[in-house]
Amino acid sequence: MIAGEFDVVVVGAGNAGMCAALAARGEGARVLVLEAAPFDERGGNSRYTAGALRFVYNGVEDLLKLCDLSEAELATSDFGTYTQDKYYDDLGRLTDYRSNPDMAELLITKSQETLLWMRSQGIRFAPMYSRQAFKHEGKFVFWGGLALEAWGGGPGLVEGLFKAADERQIQVAYEAAGEKLIADDDGVHGLIARVEGKTTRIPAKAVVLACGGFEANSEMRTRYLGPGWDLAKVRGTRFNTGAGIRMALEIGAVPYGNWSGCHAVGWDYNSPEFGDLAVGDNFQKHSYPFAIMVNANGERFCDEGADFRNYTYAKYGRLILEQPHQFAWQIFDQQVVHLQRDEYRIRQVTKVTADTIEQLADKMAEYAPVDKARFLETVRGYNAAVRREIPYNPTVKDGRTTTGLAIDKTNWAMPIEKPPFEAYCTTCGVTFTFGGLRIDTDGRVLDTALKPIPGLYAAGELVGGLFYFNYPGGTGLVSGSVFGKIAGTSAASAALTP
């Protein structure tokens, strides 16, 4: 039941939407949030994440502004730094320097400031010891530009945001899906939504669209990402069907960004069609830099050690989808299994173990078979090509490579020779799509003449122009927070201006 009048309506109740709602409320606006999901599934894709946050920090002093660290943690941890220059370098390198410069600047320069604002709203953060640090020479060394996560991961972040919204009397309507914007020549004046099965007209002075990309819409995935993408699993919510993008395009918004691109990862072969909140993001399998990956032909198809997983995982899902029968096996031996992330130890995992590579291949055949002869040849050739004289160090790009292979592994090459051997079967899991709406630096949605549509704002996954081809891990939540805060602040300012 929706009660009252509203200045700002936010469509979508994930991290971006809730940050927009909190920012708008902070300016004094009366705010309504529409959540397409029922209460038990609220929070959008944010609830399915591990909660990693990529932001600028110049040393441990900046981290102490965001979280509490004990004397023991400070003494035994090397958090390093992540400067603005490094953030620009990573975002540029991974997107082939296509990222919109104005958006990139806002994301990077406002990243720490926005997390500090979130902390003022009651959101808590913690170091990522279990997923982003390896112990080396007596110290936990953080790597890949990531140090903190939301307390309790994605679920903890979502609960914190909803708690803050409740404390600030922000109304949230569940099973409330936006269907059509109310618009005329003067701009947007609210929207029509389907609320608990009933068509409902909701007037408002400003609307913020933050209801995700089109990753949960198999028709749109296939139309824009290309053939085969209907076969991908969806990592997160089943409610991100592109509705916000569609509504805006219908009133003249301009499409923008990498519409044929998406964030897609290695995902358990037997995972369900959509995300499972009981398992969360643990269907992912991201320790492949310390393994080799083979396809149904028994062949390696990528450089598993090209970079830290933070910089390759979001594009390797596409590579897996392109393989015969859309799967790949990750192969580990006992020299590296201690480096595996926690997701390798969940109950719902497609895993086989054997004392010989021959037996491993036979067991793999029970799930997703590979060409056994070629697989054995691949392992023998890989083992022979490892530069064993180069020291192995998982906390840096160690240059321990192979030589002479069709695809050499450039870091963390370890021969597969110490049993028992383990194999994990993965397919492609799509996280979010990169194409969407174009906004300006105030979060206003632009039309096809690149002019702001009065009363319409956007944030989160449905904003295009930031990510192309690939993605630095931990950027999604921070971009949602940064642009959500901007959109909510701008929407409230416009709505409250006489």
C-alpha cells in the first residue's frame, strides 16, 4: 500500500537506488522507493555480491576513517595504497580507454568521499582478509587494489541501507515494478507501476531509475550481447529485466555505452537459472589464476595468470561461454589448493577429485566430459613448460611463466603434479550488462539531442558509458553509490526548487 505524496520516486532498491533515496531524503525530499521484488528478495543484485569496494586510499590512515582495525591487525597487515592515478590506470586499461572521462573522474575522485558519507548513514566496512590477502613472510599482503568490503558482504550492505532508510522514514513498496514514465513536453512527472498486481499511478516531481540492467532478460541478452547469451546463468536477481532502460528509451532517452558487453564470470556448472540467496556469490570460482582451465576439447583457451583475478574475472565468463558446450574445468593440485577462495568449499559445488590425472579425466566425464587424450597431453605439455626456477609468489605478479605453449601462462605457473588433483566445472554467469542510459555529471538522463530530460535521473547498472569489455573488481558497488548519491541529491534539489 502506497500512502502519501512524494517529491522523489526511486525505482529499484539495490545499493544505487537506496543511496539515491538516502541522499534525496538528506536534502529534505519526501521519498518513495519501488522494489519489484518481494520483501524476502529485496536489494537487487547488491544482495548477491561479496561486497568488495574499489576506492581511492593513500594509506592505512584512510582505511581507519572507514573501519576499525586492531593493533594486531595493523601490525600484521600490509594494506598498501590505491591512488587516484592507479585507479585511472586500471579503469582505462581494462576498458580500452573508452570509459566516459567525466564519469570516470566522478567515480574515482568521489569514491572515498562517498564511502565516508555511507558510513555516516550507518553502513559498516571491514578488511577483506579471506578473499583479498595472502600471508607472505609473516604478513597479510593485500593485492589487486582492494582492501575493504561491506560488513556482512552484499546482504550486510543491503540490510544496512534498509535500516538507514527506515530510520529516515523513507517508504519502500514491494512487488512494485515500474512500467511507464508519466511524461510530456515539460519532462517527467512520475510513473505508472504495477504494485502487488494492481496498476498504480504515482505522481512525483522527480524519478530516479536505478533498477538494474537487462541481464535477467534472456531475450534482451541474446538481442544485444549476441547468440548464445540465452544460455548463460544469471548470478543475481531475476528482476533486472531492463525495464528502467526501456521506460526511458520510450520517452526519448539516448542509449549509451557498451550494449554488446557485460560483466560475466566463471560460475558453477550446476548452479540454478538465477541467483540463490542462500548461496549468494559462492557459485563463482575465482581462484583460476592458480590453476589451469580446459575446455571440452581438453585444451587451455586463455592465460589464467594474465593478471590478478580482479582484472580478468569479469571477462573470462564470456570466454567460457564461447567454448564448446559452454563449460570449462579448473584443474588444481595440492601445491595451490590452500590458495583457493572459500567458494570452493561450499556444499553445492561441481567438483571431482582423483589421485591421477587419468582418473580425474574419467571422473570429469560424469559431469562434462573432455577429450581425455588431448587433456592428458595438455597437462604434460604445461608441466614441461613451467619455468620452475622463477620463485612463486601469489601476492604479486610473479612472472613465473611457461614457455613455448600456444597460450603461455604469464604468472603463477605451477606444475600439476602433486595429488590428489581437483577439478571444478564452470559455465558462464552474467552479473550485469554494460549498456544503458546516458547521464550528465548531475545524474540527469539525456535525450537523443544530449539534453537533460527534466525530472529524470539514473544510477547503477542501467547507466551506460563507464564499463567497456571488462571491469576492475569492486567498482560496481562504488559506482552505484557514487552515482546514486549524485542522482538522489540532484533529484531532490530539482524537486524542492519552486
